Amino acid sequence: MATLKTNASGVIRQLRPSDLSKFREHLGRLDIESRRDRFNGPSSDAFVEAYAERAFRAGTTVIGYVENGEVLGAAELHEIDGDGEPTGEIAFSVERTLQHRGIGSRLFQRLIWHAHALGYTQLRVTTHPQNQAMKRLASKFDARLRFEGGETVGLIELEPAEEVFAPQMMSQARFLAA
């Protein structure tokens, strides 16, 4: 698992329905290159606004990097229907001025934790081949990357949830027994 170092002062938390406008504003502030990286191609303001609305209505888990009341980074977990194994599709966005400060790693770690809690056994990330930052980030979290249909696709096999949460469960059991 990745070691997380950051010089960012905000908090990582799950976004609530009341955060929809802040999430939409964050996506709208992404520069052209960051938008292309996030959506795997060009995307209009109308597309981004509709996407944000759809994400909150569709039950997507959205984890945000929030600083001074603004969402400046986000990680999303979308369920993929029809896969044999419980699989989530993940996506990330961090505003240009905050990139390369460890925020993506913090978001990634929190999203993996949340995926465990929801019972996912694997996560998939898809990006365009030129998105070096996303490929590095996915590799940092043990994604197996391959080139498929003009895109880079990564698959992360998650440890069983009981192995991840066992130390917490033992700690809680000791607390409750006291």
C-alpha cells in the first residue's frame, strides 16, 4: 500500500447530497487538460454539469478533498453492473494548482477503504494512454495496467474486507469488553 505524504491542508470526506453544487463547481473549474484526463476526452460545460447531477442521483460514492469549504478534488466509485465479481469503476480529479501534492493518493486510499466497506472485490480505472499521472497513481495502488481499445485499463484486486477491517474489529471488541 502507498505511503501518503501531503502538504495540503484540507480534509478528505465523503460528499453529501448537499455538496452537489460544490462538486459541480469543482468539475467546472478543471482546466482543459485536467478535464480531458478526468473524462477521457473533451467535455463541454453542459456535459460536466449533467454528469455531476447524474453521479449524485445514480448512487455514486463521491469522496472529496475539501479546503475552506470548497471541493478541490474528488474520487468517485461507480458500481459496474453485470461483472461476476463485485466491481467498482473509479475516477479522480484534482484541480491543477493542487496536483502533485499527494491529494490523489489520499483520495485513492479513502476510496479503496470505502470500496472494502461496500464489499467490492476489485476496482477498475480507465484512462487515455497519455494520462501519465493517473497511470502512476493506479500503479502505486497495485493496479495491473493494460492497453485495451485505445485506452489504458487498470484492475486492482482488493484484499478480503475481513483482513482489512480485522485490526479495527479487534480494537472495538476490546473497547466494548472493557
